[in-house]
Amino acid sequence: TCALPIYKQVRVNLSLPSIHCSSCIYLLENLQKLQPKIIRVQVHFARKEAAIVFEPSFTLSQLTTLLNYIGYPPDFSRNEQTKRKQDRTFMFQLGIAGFAFGSIMLWSTPDYFGLGEDNPSFRNFSAYLSLLVSVPVLLFSARSYFISAYKAIRSKSINLDVPITIGIIALYTQSVLQIFSRQGAGYMDSFAGFIFFLLIGKWFQNLTYA
């Protein structure tokens, strides 16, 4: 509750397309801890919107700057076409991660049965193929996790994407080192599968909230 009467409060409904998980809701609904002039925030996950109440001395431009700084820039031109474009981009990210996961699993089949040692040239070739198809997964499919983690750390807060990003970097780095040292494909199948199932979880979460 706030000591200010209702007529001295400002309320806005903003579209925040960067909302993508439960930790986003927690961070936004505790925004008053970062800025005391914000009275309360209520997030509607399915619509990716937030109802924000703040003091009149705190301007809308300052609120916009704060939201942009923590990684949730408002979209003032929100429309159905923008939403369809974002949904299409997400499905591309999911499709690329799924394709890479299936392909790397297929190419790694000999290693699963211990047959890779008999043909090191094919093993190295399939490892480099795995590295090739993993690059779009890292740069495109997983990019939202990197951006979210970076902005959370920059605003001196921790969200769920920070440990996820650390895990992604560790898994990918170890795999690359093993590929270039000719020890096989490393954990590229686990890396691609990790991203794929993260995105599947996000897709299911969106349906659940909707």
C-alpha cells in the first residue's frame, strides 16, 4: 500500500515484449525495490503487458529509461503484426534448435555405440559438422538468454537466465575444446538439446499462461 491518495498516483499500461519467463514477472513486480517512486506493478504474462502505478514526480520518460535499462523496453507501437513477427521469430529459433539437436544426435550415433574409435576421420568430420550447425543455435536460438542475463547483471539483479547462460557457455566451450583437440563432438548434442528443450518449455509456458 501507498500513503498517496489515488488521485495523486499515475497508472500506465505498457506493452513489454521482452517478458518471457516467471523470473521476468518477479523482477518487474518488485520494481519498486529499484525505484522507490514506483508504487506497484502487475504483469499480465500472456499479453506481455504491465500495469504500473507510480508517483507523479516520476515521469514516463524516466520509467521508460528504467525499463529499457533492466531489459524490458516498452513497445509503444504494439500491434498484432508485431506480435505475429515475434511469434514467427520464436518458431524459427525453436526449429533451428530442433534441427541441430536431431542432426547432431544422428551424426553422433557411432560414438554412442563405441564405434567412433574405429574410424577417426569420420568422427572428426562429424564433429566439425556438429560445430557448424551449433553456431546458429548459439547465436540465434539462445540469444534471448544472453541478452536477458547481461541486462540483469547490468542492473545488479539476478534472474533465471543468468545460471542458464553460464551453463550454456560452459557446455559450448568444453565441446569446442574437445572438437579442436580431435576428441570427438564433445557435448554438442547435449548443448543443442538443452536449448531445444528450454525453448519447448518456454512455448508450453506461454500456452499455459494464455
